Amino acid sequence: MSVERTLIHFPLDPASRQVRLALGEKRLPFKEVSVRYWERPKEFVALNPSGLTPVLVEEANGRRLVVCESRAVLDHLEEQHPEPPLLGREPEERAEARRLLQWFDRKFDYEVGGYLLHEKMEKRLLGLGAPDLANLRQGREALRAHLVYMESLLAAREWLAGRRLSLADFAGAAHLSVIDYFGDVPWRDFSSVKTWYVKLKSRPCFRPLLADRWPGLAPAGHYDDLDF
């Protein structure tokens, strides 16, 4: 059955990036539509009343399925396209992948992205003025604490959740990649995390993310460099 997929997303949204990585890793073709979600366009809000990205629309045999926001979309992709599995093949790895998904989407996003991305990206998009230096400092301190934790995981594992690549890696990489877009990741101080990120950055599914650009928001010079 031929399925036509459209992913409505914001390129610098970590949640959207997780779904793009999963679609790419599963080699599922899709069309991308960028949306300025903060302006709450009527057509987009009609699809997802929360007004949050991403939204996946699938059309096949005259039927239309709308799946809203990253966790629902990722679960849908795992159910409908189980190969390659991105939650692990063993219960322990699946449980750990789910735990880390929550870690990045709640704890990391709140403690790091909530400061750095709000100050460096959201304020510019919304015209809210210059970044607050105290908030930037707090976000950077929290980022280092999270990177220390990731170093401890990778000291004992090949990937964040265990022996195999999982959605936990895509969640971590999605969040870090947007922070890295603005040049705030201290890679030199965290060699294991950098090696892990290089492996992810070199995968075919990651290449579209490295081509992302948004008007008025230029990336750091090393952002798309595979040998940074």
C-alpha cells in the first residue's frame, strides 16, 4: 500500500527533529512542510489544537490519518514500521530507551533548552529583545551537568540506552543539535559524547538536519562539519 506522508514541523524544534530522524532511519519517504507555529496558523491549529509541532499526516486509499506531536508519531512509526526497531529488541533496552526519551523531552528540555533556546531562538522569533545573560549562564551550567551524565552512560554503553541505536539517541541528538546550531555545546570537554554525536551526525538520516537554516538565525561555523 502506497502511503503519502507529510510532516509539518519547525526545522529547529527538537521534537520535530526526533521524528525526522526516525523517518529517515526507517527509510520512509515524506514531504516536509515548515510552519511558523508560534503564529498559530488556522490550518495548522485545525490539525493540532495545541499548536505544537510536529504533525504527521498520512494519506492512503482515500483515508487520512493525522498524528500529533513527537511521542505519538514515534509510537505510530514503531507500531506500523517495526524494522529497524528503534526502541530496542529486549525489554531492558526498551525500558531504558523510554526512560531517556522522557529525560530529554522533559528534564533536558526544561533545564537546558528552556533557557538557551528561549534566549537565543524564541526571543528573536517573537521579537522579545536581547538574551538575558543570567538565563544563558543557567542554561549552560545545566547543559554541562547533563553532558556529565551522558558521559557516564556512554562509558558503559555503545549507545545511550544500551548496545543498539535507539530513539533515546535520536532524542538526545535532536536536543543537542539545536543547542549546537547556536554554538553552545562544549564538545572539547566531553569526548565520549562528542564521539557518540559524530557517529549520529554521520548517519544518512542526520544529513537533512545539517542543511537546516532559518532566516535571521545563522548556525555556528562547525554546525554541519562532520569532522568538527
